[in-house]
Amino acid sequence: MNIVLKDVIILHPEQKLNEKTDILLEDGIIKKIGSLSENEIKNSEVYNLEGNYVTPGFFDMHVHLREPGREDKETVITGCNSAAAGGFTGIACMPNTDPTIDTAEVVTSIIIKSKNHLVDVHPIGAVSVGRKGESLAPIAELVEAGAVGFSDDGVAVKSASLLRNAIEYAGMYNAPIIEHCEDPSMDDGAMNESFTSTQLGLPGIPTVAEDLIVMRDILIAEYTGGRVHIAHISSKNSVDLVRQAKAKGIKVTAEVTPHHFLLNDESVKTFDTNYKMNPPLRSKEDVEAMIEGLKDGTIDCIASDHAPHTIEEKEMEFIYAPNGIIGLETQLGISLSELYHKGHLTLEDLVYKLSINPRKILNLEIPKFEIGKETNFSIFNPDTIWTVDVSKFKSKSRNSPFDKKLLTGKPTGVINKKRMFIDDKFINLA
């Protein structure tokens, strides 16, 4: 099947590409980039994409698929559908499932279930068996099965000694340790510790709970010479610590979620449980620090921390409701609205944060625009104005604080593995 992407702007900062052109695909393979003849256009399915950008496929390195164990919230397939609708061609799924992703069998099961989907799924293995922080998971076996990184996400690795061993062992495979940074002795709260938490009578989680673990992890990374990635960073002090560590040459990277660079703890005054997440929404000063961290490169990438929950769970009293929101289908729109259109980041910057950097962190191949290459593209229009409607999401869950929010910038489609998602449908290209 021949496909023409007409009048698109190819944007790939690593290839120094930023030009308006046409792209001819034959059975999902790039056949030609440039002006096309009448015959080439005549014999193809043509998509007129004036105003759209085509980039290396976006990649979200922090997604909770809930399978195995909580398929009522999300499955591998519904999560992949959500990713495709959000403009992503690849995701990394976190190990806090039931059973935990701590055996080769679970890794293999997830990869097999996603094999025929357009979206690439790369499992993150657990650092410790059962994520209990007691004994190291079989890292070699997990890597051999297809794990691309390791995390006890949901909790920090409890033991500094175990973390050191994990960093050194995973480093043999160039795989990062991805840390949920929160001191367990200070995490018994429902929101950010602040004047607002006092007003609302809700127990707070202080930013220092995050800062302490970030500092510990950086010191261990420095000592071992290994790699640590800070998941969903939320504290100004933590951003400062990462900035200082990078200046010293320590191998530390960091991600931030859209909700942490957009929302602050004032939102919790509504007692809407869709504003309850972990780490919690922080102060306005912390939000500003997230944006500065993105601008100066301290924060390497943007990740959704897509965390589906049932309606019944999120209807519980605020203090008892589970943490987390879905984010795959709003991440690009929020990033374009809040970072690009407000002048904080360029589109090239966003391609790095949403595509190139997460792949570099996980040691994955970066898609390129080259004749004969299989396509791995994201297509988006940065100027499309749209209103979020969670009832139309591909995700199984609906727990988003962004329902009815007006955004500027929207995914148009994705192409990967000889399949295309566009106009709300999947198309086989070969």
C-alpha cells in the first residue's frame, strides 16, 4: 500500500531536518522524501497534512499498563490504543503489576501481547523481587527477556546497599535504575505539605521526602559511576540537586510529568481526587522550577506517569483514593499548550523531550528519516485547538483532571511497524 504524506514539515533535530516536503511510503517503508510526480501521487492514498509536523515517533518512558493483575483498569492493548491516540509510537511499562515484572516470564508475556500492535512496548523490570526492597531481582534474565530498565516504582529502593548493587549490575547492560524518590518514613500523606494542606486538614508529604532520596541516589551514582534516572521529579530542591550533579558529570537524568509542570497544590482545594497523585502536586514555586529545569536541560524528558484507576476507586474520600491520573492522551496537547505556545520550549526541544531523550536513556534506537527505513513517525499539528473529552479516550479509565480543558496542539496520527493510526482508526500498510 502506497501512502503520501503531503505538505508536511519533517522535524528531526538530530538529523538537522526542519523542512516542508512530501513523504512517499510503500508498505510502511520510506520510498521517497521530496517533490512527487503526478503518477506517484495518483497511485497512492494521499493525506493532505498542511500545517502538520512529522517527527521521530514520540516515546513515553513511564506508563502503568496494569496488566497483569488489574485488567479492569487497563490492559496492554487498551494502553497501547491510548498511546497511539496520544501520538506515541513507543512506551515503557512500569513493574508494579500483579505479579510484579520480576521474572523473564512476565516480561515475555507483555512483549508477546503487544507484538502485533502499532505501539512498541518495552517492559521495565523490578529492581527487587516483588518490589519489596529485600533481594535483587534477576537482572540478567530480565534484560535477556527484553527489559530496558529497572525500577521499584511506587516506592524508592529501600536499601542503599541494594541500590548500589542494582546500579552496578544493571550498568553491565547499560540499563538505568529508575527511581521513585520518596523517603518511606515521610510519605504518609495525601497531598503536598503546605499552608494549603493545613487549611484543608489533609496530611502532607513534604518536598524533603523527595529531596532526601534524590540526594542519596545521586551520591550512589557518583560513587559507582553508574546511571540513575529520577522519575516524575516534582521538587525545586530536587531539580537543583540534579542540576548540580550534572555539572559534576554524574550520570543522572530526570523526567517530569505534565501535571507537575502545569498544576499546583491549590487545585486540591476542590477535593477532586483526580488531583491526587504521587508525588503530590507541589507549590507554584516548584512548578516554576520544573519549567526552568526543562528549559535549561536539567530535566531530560517529559513522561505521563499514566496511572489508570476505576471510577469507583477515584470516587472514594480524598484521603483514601488511590494516587494517579491517566495522561497518554493529553500529554502532547498540554506540552504544546503550556511549553511551546508560552515560549518556554521550541518544537525541536519538545522532540528531544518526547522522543529522542527517553530513547537515549533507555538505550533504544532513535527513528530516522532515511530512504528504505521502516517508518516510526508521530504526526501532529501544533495549532489545532481542541477540547479534552475523556469519554472518548481509548484508555479503559477516565481519571483525568483535564476533562473539558481547552488545548492548542493535537496529535494527528502515528505510523510504526507498517501500521498507521489516523482519523481514529488503525490501518495496515502492508
